[in-house]
Amino acid sequence: MLPKIAILLAGYNGQKYIHEQILSLINQKNVLVEIFIRVDGESEVFIELVTGLANKFENIHYIKGDVISSSSSNFYNLILGMRSYDFDYYALCDQDDIWLDNKLINAISYFNDNSAQGYSSAFTTFDSTGKKRTYQLGIQTKFDYFFQSAGPGCTFVLNNAGFVFLQSFLLKNPSMLSVSAHDWLVYFIFRFNNIKWIIGTESCIYYRQHSLNVAGVNKGI
């Protein structure tokens, strides 16, 4: 039986790249995906595109968001609003990246080989010139989670137990929802609570860099 994965996609004025992104999600190999797209902002064009996709594909779901919000708030609302727990895995997703067709099945291989409940990976940036660069993440250290994330949130995958724990923890600690770096916070919560997190060495995502990125790749010190 194929693994069932919920993809939580936070969207905002993403009409330029959404079709390319969605195509890369529904073409994932050897998994069953359901895509939950929460749309913040009031762009009628983007809302119409997403509702159109939801009407066309049974495994795409449109979620109305807030007019004024932030990327982190959008993701927190996606996580806290999820009421279906029959998925094997939950993946976070930006609106403008491109996933290689083995991204999710590659992540699952790490869960199969380890006792981890959270996963992130190397990633490859690209821009409008076509220039690409792959970033390998450093090894985990005892206190790394106090200072940095385990990579961009668009590489994050949680197993069922990890997702249920994260949702419960955030519900019990709502003050943490003010943290603007959702990816760092997720990693911090797991490591602080001694829940194993594994970092994959393969890059299976093209992480788009452009002028409208809320946050791009970290560079330098």
C-alpha cells in the first residue's frame, strides 16, 4: 500500500508559479498525496486559480486564509487547522518551488531506516537566470537548534506521530505562534523535546529565489 501524505502549502499572491509547483507535487512517485492550499491575501486571480485547481483535482483542497497575515502565520494555521490524522506523513510546502518526483519517497526512506519523527534535507537554489547551487546542511550538534533551523521548511516532512505531537505542543503553547521563523521553531520544538530529527544529504527540491521571497537562503555569517 502506498504511503499517504498530506502536503500543507502556504500561499500568498502565488499565481506566477503555482501551476508549475502543483504539477511537481501531483507527479510524486510511489506515494499518494493530498494537497491543502491555504491562501492568504485578497488576490482574486490567485484565489480563482487555486479554487479552479481544487475543483479539477479531488486531492487538492482550498482553504480560505486571512487578508493580512505572514508566511509563518499561514503555516501555523495550516498545522493547527488540520483535522485529518489518517496520513502517514505531513510535508510543508512553499508555493513557488519545484519538487523532483522522488522528493517524498526519498524522505520516507529515511524514516524507514531511522527512528526519527522529523526530516529535512539538502536543497538546490535557482533563480531567473537558471543558476543553481546545492546546499548541504551541516551535521547536528548538541545545541544547534538554539541558533538555526535544519534547513528551509519546504524540505520538512513529519511522520504521523511527529505531526500530532507538533500540533498538540503548539496548541498548549500558543505564545510560540509569535515566532516569525516557523521552520526554525518546528526544529527547535522537536530537538528541545528530544524527538529525533534526521537530515538527508540528497537534494530533491529546486528552491526558487526571487525578489518576492519572504525569506531566502541564508548566506554568510
